[in-house]
Amino acid sequence: MNLTIIDEDTLIIYLSTIGLYVMRYVLMIMIVLGLIGNLFNVLVFHQKKLRSNPCSFYLITSAYANIIWIMTSPLPRMLATFQLDLSENITLLCKIRRSLAYTCSSLSMASIAFATVDRYFVSSSQVEYRQLSSLRSAHHLILITALIYCLIFADMFYCLDIVGVPPSIVCTISTTRMCGLYNEIARLVVLVFIP
């Protein structure tokens, strides 16, 4: 098929427009469904009967972390398709948004892993393992994990900046290659190897 330069340019514009609309509306559906699902998790696991269960606490923590992640990662991306993402214009918001997104997505995965380990402890035939499952230890474990993840992703406040010339500005790692390398390795370790 022999396309002229004008046809190729038109095709590129056409495909870019389709991509924009797909991203806009698919993200919108994912955001709504994600919020509904996680709010149901919060409602179910906040029932009085389940509040004293460490596994329920881990699942509630995961649901809250997912809600915050949805509000700090997919929602701004969807808003950016309408040119409404303030984190692309305000440096502090750019840094807070990305740091929260990384911390919450990591905390959510860790909470699910902790719930799995807790279920193993509870169902163990050995008394020593069953005693490891307690609400107090769950609170401590989540608090310590959240603090560690906050420290791991605190580099965002140094590394991220808004780069570019309007209208093509973006919140990205702009300081050094070491920041980018550290960020990628930290994400890999936290999301793949730790849970």
C-alpha cells in the first residue's frame, strides 16, 4: 500500500485521537469500578464481627491504599486527557502525587501478602504460628511497612520536577540518571521481590 505524506500525517492524527479517547474512557470505567470495588471491601471488612480479625485489617488497609492509588495515578492520567491535571503544573503536587502513588501501590501489595501469611499462621497446626496472628502485630507491621515505603520513595521529592515548555510539560524525573536508576530498582525490589 502506497501512502503519501499527507495520508500518513492524517493516519497519525487519527490514531492519536483514537488513543486519547480510548485512554480517557477506559480509564474512567476502571476508576469507577475500582472505587466501587474497594469501597465495598471497606464496608464488608469494617463490620463489627470482622474488625478484630488481623486478616480483615490487612484487607481494609489494601482497599484504602488502592483508593488512594486510584486517586493519585489513574485519575490524574484521565484528567490529563481533558487538560485538567494540576500535578503537571504545580511542582509540589507533582512530587506528592507520584510519591503517594508508589507508596500506596506497594503498601496494597504488601497488605495482601501479609493477609496471606496471616491466614497461614491461623490455619497452622502449630500453636507458635497461630500465636503470631494478632491485631496488634498487624497494626505494627502495617505501620512499619508504610514508614519504610515512605522512606524508600522519598526520593521523589528530590528527583521529580516539571519539565518542558507549555503545552508540552510533564512531571518526570529530571535531576540525574541515578535518580531514575534508583527509582526503577526500588520499584522492582518493592513490587517483585518483597511481597
